[in-house]
Amino acid sequence: RSLFRSDRAALEADLREAVKQQQFTLHYQPQVVGTGYLTGAEALVRWHDAELGNVPPSLFIPLAEESGFIIAIGNWVMGEAVRQATLWQKAGRPVVVSINVSALQFQQPDFVERVNSTIRSAGLNASLVELELTESILLKDANEALARLHALADLGVSLAIDDFGTGYSSLAYLKKFPISKLKIDRTFVMGLPADESDRAIVGATIAMARALKLSVVAEGVETAAQRDYLRELHCAAFQGFLCSPGLPAADFEKLIASLPKAGGAP
Ligand code: C2E
Ligand code: MG
Ligand code: MG
């Protein structure tokens, strides 16, 4: 079977098996400022199937969301990312690890308690965890979502809005919710610096984030020209192939050993 030919039902069966056998790994992609000092790492799930090879998340995450497997996958990701962050903490090289949370996972009644117990039982400093949420978490029950976000913030984890600008944006939530970061979606960064509408959207997002005292990270930065333009707009923080793609933990450690340390000229 090839990934190209495989139909939905077959892929779903494979995914069920992958969940059962925990055939997932995590890669870590650095978030950096300026010339490259590290501010954090995003945990990105990887699925390697013996027959299909590496199945891209853009293919299996939507399927996992529809089938409900995302809950089991998300729980595994949470446990594994916290385990890794705890190892880095113990090694004296703390790294803020960002974990993607899908809407269905966020809506689980035990979600907040699970985050809490995972972090506490590992002995991890909660400030080393950031949860990446999408605007879609607000669609279902905004009041319940608000209560849940406050409960999470009270645990000491920080909250970021992922893919900002691509969802059903109600800007009202930005002032109401205990969010500390916006991640500008790659689709807006892609056209920088040439595309006029991308420049307008990214410029406005950065200005708004500054006014609301939120930090902002640009996603999918691939060129020095994009990074330099973002820096002119006062967004020095970025994540993207220009610095590095997601890497297995061991390779990530080698990479960060070679990055400049905080305090150096950004
Ligand atoms: P995302 O959370 O927006 O993650 C960023 C995606 O952009 C990652 O794709 C990353 O590899 C890719 N990326 C980063 N820099 C660049 C760049 O410079 N150029 C290009 N072309 N791409 C770049 P990935 O790993 O394929 O993940 C895709 C999406 O799958 C993620 O988007 C996220 O929505 C979802 N995902 C990944 N891991 C998890 C997870 O553990 N749980 C959940 N719920 N979703 C996940
Ligand atoms: Mg993300
Ligand atoms: Mg994103």
C-alpha cells in the first residue's frame, strides 16, 4: 500500500493500530529570537508506519480529530513532551516546550486535571509548558472555554494562539482570555516581504499584539529576507526552516548547544 493510494478507511485502521502500539515520536522545532537564541521549542508529533513510511501530520491529524483518536494521541504527546521537558530541566538546560492541543482534546472534561497531574507527577516547573490552542476551541462554548483557560493559566502554564488569523477570529477574546502569545500563521509569512496584503496583515497583527501586551512569534520563516522584514516590524521571534525544522530530541540538543546564549546581542 502507498500513502498516495490508501483510502480513508484503511488509513483510519492504520491509525487505530498506531495508537494501540504507540508508533509515534516527537520532534522539537526551535523558537528563536534575533540571530538565534532559543526561547522555546514546539513539540511536533511524527508517525512512522512500516508500510506507509512517514505520514505527514497534515494528513493524519485531521483524520485523528474526526475519528476521536486525537484524544489518545494528544494524551501521549502531552506525557512525552512533559517527560522530555523534565529531562532538560534536570540537566540544567530548561526549555519551554510548546504542545499543540486540538479542540476535541481541550473539551475533554478532565483536560485541565490531566495537564496538572502530568506536570506535577513529572516534577516539571509549569512555566516550562506552553499550550498552543487554535481559535476553534472557542467555537463550542465560549464561557466554558474561558473558565478552562483561566484554570490552565492558574496552573502556571502559558497559552498561545496557534495559526492566528486563519480561524473564526473574534478579536474580543484577545482581551478577555489569559493568552500570552500569538503565533502568526505561515500562510501570511510566506508572502513577505513582497506581498502587499501579507505585509498589511502581519504588520497589523504585530501592532495589535504589542498594544495588547502579547508576545508574537512568526511561523514558517524560511528566508533571511522574511526574518529581517519581521524584525523591522518589531517581531524578532520566529520559528521556521531558516533556523531549523523539527528534530528528534538528541539532534535538537546538538543544535541548541551551537546557538548563541541569551544575553548575547539579539
Ligand atoms: P503547527 O502547530 O502550526 O506547526 C507548525 C508546522 O509548520 C509544522 O508542521 C512544522 O514542521 C511546519 N513548519 C515549521 N517551520 C516551517 C517552515 O519554515 N516552512 C514550512 N514549509 N513549514 C514549516 P507539521 O509538523 O507537519 O505539523 C502540521 C500541523 O499538525 C501542526 O501545525 C499542528 O496543527 C498539527 N500537529 C503537529 N503535532 C501535533 C500534536 O502533537 N497535536 C496536535 N493536536 N496537532 C499537532
Ligand atoms: Mg503549533
Ligand atoms: Mg501554527
